[in-house]
Amino acid sequence: MTNPSKIILPLVRVKKLWTDDWGIIHHLRPIQAVWSAAPSISAATLDWRYGKILRPGSSEFENVFPDPLVESLLGWFIQIVMPSEEDPAAFSILWTGKITGSADQIGSTDSAPDTGTGQIVYTALGLERLLYDCPLRNFPCLGTGSEFVWSDMPIPFNVFREADQKLLQTITGNRSAAKEDGAYVFSPAEGEKWSIRDVIEHLLKFCGPTDVPFSLYDNAVLQKNLDDHTRPASWHLADSLGKALDTLVDRRRGHTWRVSCYGANPLIEIQSVFGDDEAAGLEPNGVQIDLVANRT
């Protein structure tokens, strides 16, 4: 008789700082995880049972403390991973986020008078939540020489100008001609126009989280639609970095964004809402008719 296949269950690993190494917490169970595209935020729920309990795979009861670690997990980064069946040391990353809340569901104190029994349900939000907590400030402008002039007030990316007496408007660029440390900066004198990619790279570089480095994932949607300089717009962005991305990557134009983390650091992915990275447009109606107004 052959042995039944071993059931592989997802594991949860945590770290307090993003620069720390991941550490697995056994028996911290992922209950559910949801991946979302903006403006929704991904979320996950985890469960920790404590008290005098019988854990899966064990033949004896043990007294488990209410906290998985010595200190609370609130504010810690978490990652749900799936171990490889061939190599237990290898993992596939399923979900990454940060624990933002917990609820202690207390049970009986009869079987474990020291700690009681119960479970703690942790709530975690996706890393995109960090972007909504980043205010837009400290915009660098090219000054004299190589020094930056910093502005705490939001500056519009590209500027509307009146073209003639008919109040027609044109757009004037205010971007530098060359990148400074990986991103363009403001330079009205050089007057280049910003593309959506330029703006996002600027915001991630100068307004992004200081403890978690985000970068922009390059794909076909980004190259085909958001690098376009032929139809520039003017964006006056305020509030937060997440809100700015919602404005720049507009669902009304067939685009959305999400945060993924399949490596060392998170990526911002620009995607088409139509599910095809190569084309971001609606097909015309195959059956078309002409409407003629009744003039009688």
C-alpha cells in the first residue's frame, strides 16, 4: 500500500522591520487572504489559539501563551508562503502585508487557569496601505548648480497655459531634462513634459515610505499607455501617495494598479482592467446602425 500524499499547508512568517529577516511562526494560521487592485486594499485574517490546547500533530496538551512572540505582533510585517513539496526550504510567496489590528476571543478559564483559552484573530492589510499613509511633501526643484530647492507645497506636474485670447489652453512642461538619482525633478527652466511614468517614479523616490522601498514594475501596459508624451495632462496632486496613484492610474481610462511582492521588495504593477496587458481598449460593437432623426 502506498502512503497518501502529504498535505502541504501555508505558513506565516513575520518580521518587525522590513530590513529584518523573515521568521516563521508555526501554528499562526492564515484563515483567508484577499488580493485587491486599487482603490480597494488587500486584506488577510490570521488565527492564533492559546490556552491548554491540543495542537495538530501533537499527542499531548500544552499550555500556549496568548501572544505568538514575547511582544505583540501589531505593526509587524507578515507574509503567507507555501512550502515546496520537493524542497521544504523553498517557498512560494502568496501574500504580503502588515498586521494592523487584533481581536481576542476569550474562551473558558477552567482548563487553563493561568491563561484561559481562546483565540486571537489578527487583521492584516496589504502593503499598498503604506502608500496611503505617505503625505505628498518635499518636492525637489533644480536650483543653481547641483543643489535642490525643496518645496513643502504641492507643485503641479505640467502647467496649463492660456494659448490665446480665446482662452484655449496648452500644457507647458516643468520637468528636468535628465534624471537626478533615478528620477526626474522639477525644472521650469528646462521645461520638459511629465509622463505618468515620470510622475510615479518621482513620487516613489521623494515621497515614498522611508522604511519600505517601492519600485515600479515595467510591463506592456505601462510602456504602451503611461509613457505617452503626445497627450500630456496637468496633475495637481495632494493628500497622499496612494491617492495620487489613484488619480494617475485612472480606471476610467482602463487602468488600475496593485502592489505585489514576490521578491525582496514590493512592486507597483500597472494593469489593464480589461484583463489583457497587450491591449487596453474596448472592441467596437460588431453590429452598428445609423440613427436618422425624424424631421417631420
